[in-house]
Amino acid sequence: MIDARGLSCPEPVIRIKKAMASKEKEYEMMVDNQTALENVTRFAQHNGYEVEYTREGADYRLRLYQS
Amino acid sequence: MKTKRELLTILIAGLVIGIIAAGLVIAGNPENMGFCIACFIRDTAGALGVHRAEAVQYIRPEIIGLILGALILALVRKEYAPRGGSSPMTRFVLGFFVMIGCLMFLGCPFRMILRLAGGDWNAIFGLIGFILGILAGVFFLNRGYSLKRTYQHTRLEGAVMPAIQIVLLVLLVAAPSFIFFTEPGVGPGAKHAAIAISLAAGLIVGALAQRTRLCMVGGIRDAVLFREWKLLCGFVAIFAAALVVNAIVGNFHPGFAGQPVAHTDGLWNLLGMLLVGFGSVLLGGCPLRQLVLTGEGNTDSAVTVLGLFMGAAFAHNFSMASSGEGPTFNGKVGVAVGLAVVLVIAIVNTRKKEN
């Protein structure tokens, strides 16, 4: 699980970019702002991942997966 | 398909912002200065008497509008999220030196685009420096640079800086004798659109920038880091729209010499914007973005804006700001010190292993 809560862009995207170097099929990530949610989603989609997210209070829990 | 819609939104927003920026010049703002976050914060600092440069004293309603426009749209979109605590004093210092860089070049990244759209080719040196500065910042981002996380604040804490903007607006309209306003003919501070026009322009652009996350630094940064072009498209759209409007109304004057509120020292234009690009990447956004984030309740950005404000005051009090005649010796020292300080901040906040 990548915890990027409290981090502002581009740091959350850099975190997921580095994690994706291991080319796993699925990642889980937490962010706490709308901009990070949008930017991580866009980056993941460009890199062939689908994205689902749920709200947990003020945070967003994202699931990035390859189908 | 969501990405396509995002792209279309930022293109339209960029065009609208470019037209508004060029329109503000027609309405009375200084040439190639429909918007300049650095210059306008500097003018506001002058109006409050924090510096006494008589040529640049006016409470600029554009700044007030940008913060409040972003605040209003953030409230509507339920994105008003007061937070802060991510190395605020470091951000203050970065904001301070970003302003020193801006006043060496005579403009923030936003005005750099508007200067290019007005045919001021000196800004090409600025753009080269700006890109080099962003690359320097990206180098450290890739190696784990971080100012650490933010924490949630109360709704009131996030509202302090927007509230101050309302006070500034009251002071502008009431114009008590202790507020300084540049006399007509004395300098760019005397050139301004009517208050209502400037305020409306700020509100609209603030809202659009909040909606699209528009950022001059972010555009080049994300293109380099992630091959992500969305923000850069906004940047290009502003340039294109301002260029077209300038050409139509006769405000496009290509060349190097005699450009409005600009000087021709290529090296120092480049170094000034290098400092701005580097510092802004470390801050996470350009001065415009800092205003918008302030409106969203980000107190770190509010502290950064105070750093910009204080940087502007020091720049004029210590003769570090350039003029049409060129950079000053003190300004060159300020930029050199700024580059050294920003480099140290980048190094000490870069850790190979996070957490």
C-alpha cells in the first residue's frame, strides 16, 4: 500500500511511478486531495491500469489494476 | 475519454485567460502586464508602505480576485480543504527568493508568457532559464525531494488569508491617506484597469485556474516527469489567445529593445527565471498556483504568498529589483544568494528512502 496522504502533487504521482517499476498487476494507494486523485488516475490510465476509488472520510483509497 | 474532456476544458480556460489578460491591458493595465502575480503582489506591498518605491504602489484587485475566485469555486465544488504544516518556513524562504528572481526578470512565469505574446523577445531568455530551473527541480524530485506531508486545519485557519484579501479590497475602495498610490505618470503602479474590471478578471481567472489546476511550472514539470501534457496545453492556449488579441489591437511589438517594463540583459533574465523555475518546482507550483491553493485553504501556500510579499519589499528596499535600465548589482547578488539557498534547500530535503 502506498500512502501518499498529505503529499501534494507531483509527489503522489512520483510515488506511484516508482512503484510501477516493479510491474505488479495491482497497486493500492491512499491520497487525501482531489488533485492527487485526478493526477494519479490519469497517470495510471496512461500506463495501462484501470482505477477504482472509494472515499474514506477525507481520504481516497485507490485500486489500480491491469485487467 | 475523461482525459479528452479535461484537455478541452484546459484549452478553453487557457484561451479565456489569455483573452482576459490581453483585455486588461486595453482596460488600462501596464503593457504586457494584464496579469503578473509577482508585480501585483509587489505593487500591493508598496501600497501598504512595506516598500516605498513610488513607481509601484497600488493594491491590485487581480490578486484579491484570484484568491477569492479560487475560494468560491472550491467551496462550490466541495474542494475547500484547509491544510498546512508542510515545512512552512522553508516555503516562506522559497517564496522570498522566487520573488527576487521574478523582479530580476521583471515578471512571474504568467507575465513571461504575456511578454512573449506581446513580442518581447527578452522573455525567450527568461523561458530558457525557467525550463533549466524546472529541470533542476525535477532532478531533485526524482531523487526523493519532499517538504513532507500536510495536516488538516480548521475551516477558519484556511479562511484567514482570504479574509485579509477582503480587508485589502476595503482599503483599496476606501483609499485612506495611509495607503500609497502611485501618482499618474510616475510608473506602472499608476496604470490599472477600473477596480471592478480588475476584480472580475481576477475572480474569473482564479475560478478557472482552480478548476483546471493551471500552473505554469506544472506544465513543463509534468511534461518532463510523466510525459503528461495537459497543463502545458493551458500554458500554450494562454499564449496563443493573448498573441491573437495583441496582434488585433496593435499591442504586438516584436523586438528586444524598448519593451515595456523589461530590460535587455539576457544573462540575468535567464538567471532570474532559473531561480523562479527551480524555487517554484520545490514549492510545487508557480506564484499563480500558490494564490489558487491559498484560496482552497492551503496555509502553506498562504505562507508562500507572504514570502513573495516580503521578497518584493526587500527587493525594493535593498535596490534588488531591476528596472527598464537593467538589473542592479544588488539584484545580481540577491539572485546568486537565492540560487545557493534554493540549492541547499533542495539538497537537504532530498532523501533516497522515503519514511
